[in-house]
Amino acid sequence: MSAIPLFDRSREVVFSVGELTGMLKGLIEESFPRIGVAGEISNAARPRSGHVYFTLKDESAQLRAVMWRSDAQRLVFDLTDGLAVRAWGGLTVYPQRGDYQLIVRKLEPEGIGALELALRQTTARLAAEGLFDPARKRRPPRFPRRIVMVTSPTGAAIRDFLRVIARRWDAIEILIIPVRVQGEGAASEIAAAIATANRIRDVDVIVLARGGGSLEDLWAFNEEITARAIFASSAPVVSAIGHEIDVTIADLVADVRALTPSQAGELCVPDRSEILSHLEHLRIRLARGGVAPIERCRSRLDQLEERSRSAIARLLDRKSAEIARYAASLEALSPLAVLARGYSATFLDGETTPLHDASRARAGDTLRTRLERGMLTSRVESIELEAGTKPRATS
């Protein structure tokens, strides 16, 4: 573009708005193809197009800015109003509004790394949703039968884990779902592998593991897609990411956090030697202590038997005394006792009720008389009745 003098005293130059704006656009773009601008985010917006629009401002001025979708997709942190950032890009003019704006190619938070800020933001958001709540976490079974491990098949993590399992408890089946554990797309692979593990029958534990590394290396385990996959798992998840000083979001969501893949092996299965030692200890205790309870029970039974015999004897004595008293009372009331004193009982032949009234008999009846010793049989010769008593009618 040839230079056009803006002020020519020999003649007046009149530009259209479009011409002037175009001249300014070219001048600004040529003069500021790449600059860095520090400011505070305000009016941040991310419409469905995926582009990001915001304003950079300080105490004295403000600058419109836009980040096209292709660059915005690389942002790992959220743009929030009030966030201090450094933006790199080029200046241009937006002719429709006559505004100049910054086309942002790269954006970093002021005073903190982009990944560190993203980690803080994601952690705060997921914590508010309850993904780290200790109350929802589950303990893996004491004696698991099947473990699914999600990890890189070539990393040191899998070797360390399997070595510990082989030493401690070999009565177990271990399945491995290979994934990338760092780099672009790794988080999606890890989330998909966790979902796959939950579709396998009889899975007791899912182990998520990789070796140590930088924040960038471990970033796949800080992404939200990984965290939500762990949270949605129906089987308990043990995380073993990095080393002791490395704490990822996956560690915070997981049911159990192991400091290393080796410790994950120790947490997942019991120690065979400890189990055998415990069983031997129980056997010895049973052998030593098994006789004493039996002897105590036998002694107790003997005591109960003696007490029962004494109680029965006392009961029999009381009942015998009661029976004797009842017998004496019955004896006093018995007609036989009266006979012993010289009295007798007379019955009409064939009857069992004693004859109390002479009018019930008639001449010729056979009588049977019971004495204290023996029985007499007689025949009625005559009947003497008391005055007013009528004899029994004859048939």
C-alpha cells in the first residue's frame, strides 16, 4: 500500500469512512503483528460458536479482545471476570464498529501457570459438587478375586504393581486395559477404559496407575472427564498416580488413594504370610484353649446334675408327706375305718349302696353284710319299721 499523506497543506484530502478505517487497519496490523498485553478480564463470553470474547482492562483503559475457537480450544482454565492475565496476539481493526481489538493467540494467567490455575478451578468446582465427599467412598473387599488395571502396558507402574501382587497374594485374576497416560486424548482413553472395566463381570477393584512426572505429564488425571468417570464407577477405584508428592484430581475422587503403584498392590490384596501366620496363631489358641472350656462345661453339668438330684429328692419328700396326709384324711373318712370299730355295712344283694332304711327291704330279700374282716349273707325274715314308715310295695 502506497503511503497517502494525511495532511497536505496544498490541498484538502477527503477520505470515506471505509478508506480511513482500512488505512488504519493496515497501519495497525503492520505495526503490531505480535504484542503482549497485561490486563484484567471483564465481560468474558463464550457463545456456541466456540470463540471467546472479552475485554482487557486496567485502571486507565480497556481493550476489546477475541480468541478464535481453534486457539480457545487449547485453553485449560476458565476465563472469569477479574482474572489477571497476559495475552499475546496481534492488533487489528474491526471495521463494522470502528474498534481496534486484540486477536489473542495465547493467554496465560498472571503470576501462576495456566495448568495450575486450571487445577485450582476444576478442584473447586468438583468439590462443590461433592465428588470428593469421604462419605461416598467405598473400601475394596478384603479378598478380591478380580482386579482391572487401567494403565500404560509399557510403563513401570504395571511392573511394580504386578510384582507386589505376585509376592503377596497370587489367588487373584488381574485384567489390564491399556491406555495412554499422558498427552492429548489420554484423558478420554482413561475415562473410556474405566467405563469398560465396569462392564466386566465380577470386578472387585479398578486400579488407575502411572508413574510420577510433572504437572503436564500427569494432566490427564486432572481433567474433568477422568474425574467424572471415576465418580460414576460402580466398582471401587484405587488411584496410584505418580509419587507421594503428586496429588491429582483423580486421587481426590478415587475411593482409595495409593501413594505409588507398589502401595496400590499392598492395599488391594492381603499378605499371604500374614494370613498364614494368623491362622497358625488361631490353631494354637484353639489347641491350647479348647480343653479348658470343655472341662468347665463338664464341671458345670455335674453341678447342675447334683443340684437337680437334690431338688428332685426334696420335691419327692414333700410330695410323699402330702400324700401321707391325704391318705390319713381319706382313711379317717373311709367306711372301712368305721368297720374297724365294730360297725358293719349291709347291702341288698346286687346293690353297692349301703342299706340305711329298712323300708327298702322286704321279707325274703338276700342281704350281704360287710364286716371289718369278711362278709355275711343273710335273708330277711321280718321287717320292723319306725312309726309312719311305709314298707316297700311288693311286685
